[in-house]
Amino acid sequence: MCGIIGVSDHKEAANIAFLGLYALQHRGEEAAGIASYDGKNIHLTKSAGLVADAFDEDSLKSLKGKTAIGHTRYSTTGSSNSKNIQPFLVTHRNRPMAVAHNGNLTNTEELYRELEGEGSIFQTTMDSEIVVHLLAKARNGNMKKWFIEVLSQLKGAFSLVFLVEDVLVGARDPQGFRPLCLGKIDQSYILASESCALDLIHAEFIREIDPGEIVFIKNNKIESAYLPGWKKAKKAHCIFENIYFARPDSNIFNENIYQVRKRLGRQLAKEHPVKADFAMSIPDSGNYAAIGYAQELDLPFEVGIIRNHYIGRTFIQPSQFLRDFRVRVKLNPIKNVLKGKKIVVIEDSIVRGTTSRGRIEDLKRAGAKEIHMRISCPPIKFPCFYGIDFPSKKELIASSKSVRETARFIKVDSLAYLSLKGMLSVMKNSGNYCDACFTGKYPVPIPTNTSKYLLEGA
């Protein structure tokens, strides 16, 4: 999962991209970068860390030009190192190109071996670089035909933004796994992963880029082309975007995320009510389902845990050591609220179970009398190959333990998950979602080599 943004033909292109990345920080905290085009050259600044750390006043001033793309990284293919930070920039036949990618290709190894056999030399170990090599190989004077030829070879999840000199190109895979929207500020067009990035810069939301659509933006004009078979392709929007990843103030997949999460909480309450003194959430992602849960049962809603907002999202940290440390630092229970109380804790998901176990232990130490946990999605039993770094199946607690066994492991008095049917019932166009992490039914064939590091030893 990553955040991407593109700005076309605006005198403040790099600054707008920078602000947009701030709004998309939740989509990736490992690294950030911006590339801009000044009419002659592409300028690039990128660094490990948060957006605020990756750029300073001097680096932003160096990003000259009226067209720019930006990226916040959360690695799903390739290690967390400097060579894999995006945007990725190349010059081919004196023509500079840069790309930023959100998603995960499922035919990475196949394309990599083919290109390497033809003489391509790779600088990174991420699937995004493959797209640039394919573009260089298929160089075509007609830009629409060029991109259609290249992007038709990709399988899996991709929302992409490109700088090809002064042309901003955006593209989305035919299944529409990852979101990508179009906006406008002044007379300039913006592409962004989520609408919250448009809100921050006071840009007008126009529409979502269609699954299978490629947009070409230059001189305040936009043209579209479509990948072959895009109309017949079964849509497979990632349902975990709605449950956890997207910001609650975003509109994606024609849904408002805040409202979706409240509906998930209400449905959860209908399926698994608890008689408790109050409902609470694990902030922040569980907040909105918890509000819906409490409203449905007419339960008080209390803030039982305070979050330190200067610590990043625990789930997307690249190692268990960092995840464990950040859980302890970022969440602190309020003893006076919890002591002697029977509580129902609403959480958006359980992945490995270790994080939930630590949180429950903290609540017990704070004096909670009973702790009942309710999860606003079904058990996650299968890894994701489309852009979320869910671990291998053996690391997913629900793949090897029953609900009762999981409850014992995380040490709660009771545990219940929202049903698959109940989850889908609150979604508009419920047949357009990918739910493979719950069902194991993958809408696009998964790779033979499923390692995140499949290109590390290539």
C-alpha cells in the first residue's frame, strides 16, 4: 500500500504534491519522494522517513517546474532501503520518465526474467521498475498506444502516476484494486490515491479514474484511453481499504469511508451484542466502527485509550520489533475510565494477534473487570498479493486458530467477528470487492513465488 499524487500544469506543482503527500501519509511511512519537470529536466528529491522529514525548504525549492508526481512508500515488493524509494526516475533516449506506483504486480518475476534476458539492467528490487523498462522497450510515438501496449502486460494491482516530460499520466488496473481519483485546482488537474488529499489543497473532486482507464494530462487538457477488456473485467476493489487503510474523510469506490465504518459497527452490534458498561475503540482505525456499534445498542461510548499521534501506524511497520515498540509508545489506557468496568472493545481487524494481546494486557493492568472484543470484519485467513503486506498464511492467527483459541491467546472474555455476509451487506455494489484475505478466492491468479523479496537475489 502506498500513496501517490500527480499535479499537472501548476506553478506550485511541487508544493501541492508535498501537501497532498501529507494527507496521504497514512498510506506509507517508510519513505517519500517527489519528482518535477521544468520543461527540460526532471528534478527528484526522496528520502526515508515521513513526509515532514523527507523534504525541507531547500529541497522543495529545487523541485522546479509545473508538473510533479509524489509517493509515500509502504513496501510490498522489495526491501525498505534507499534504492527502492519512489518516484523512480530514468532517462531513455534523452527522454526523462518517472513513475510512482500503488499496488502489487502478480507477474513480477515473469516480466523481470523476460526483461533481464533481453539485456535490461535493474537498479532496484521493486516491481514498479519493471513498468519503466517495459516503456523503454516499447517506445512508441503515439503515447496512447504506447501506454496501452505496456500496461496491458501487467497483471495484479496497480494505480500509477507517470511524468513523461510535461505529460502527467495516470492509470488504474482493470479490476480497480487500488483507488485513484481526479481533481482540479484552479485550471490544473490533480491525481491522488484518496480524496482527502484534494480536500487539503482545496481542490475540487471530479471523479474516480475508472478501472482500466489511462488518463493523459497536458496543458490543462485531459484525454482518456482504456485497456483491452476493461469493460468485461470483474471489479475487485480492496475491501480492506474500507475497513482500515483509507482515511475516514476520504471518498473511494463511491463510498464515504467514515459512513462505511459506522455501518460496519452497527452490523457488528446486530450480530454480536454485548451487555457492557460502555463501548470503546482501539484508536484510531477502530473509532468509527465503535461509534456505530455503540449507537446501535444505545451503549455509552468512552475513550478508554489515548493515542500519541506522533507515532506512526503500527500495522505498516516493516518489522515485529518496531511494531511492538510503537504499540507501547503510542497507546496509553486511562485507568480512571477503565477501572472495575465491563467493556466491549471494537477493533477493525486482527492480523497476527500479538498486537491485540498486548493491548488487552494493558487494559487489564488499567483495571478493566471484563473485556469483550468485537472485530468489524471477518477473520483474516489468507495473505494479500495485491498491495497489502499481510504476512504469510502461517503468521495469520485466524488461519491456524479458531475464534475460541484466538480469544484465549489474546486473553479476552469473549471474541466475535463480523460475518462475511454482514460485512458485504453494508457495502454499495458489494459484488465489486475483493475479499480474498477472508475467503482465499483470489480474483487475479497469484504468483508462484509469493515472497516479498522475490527479486532480492535475482
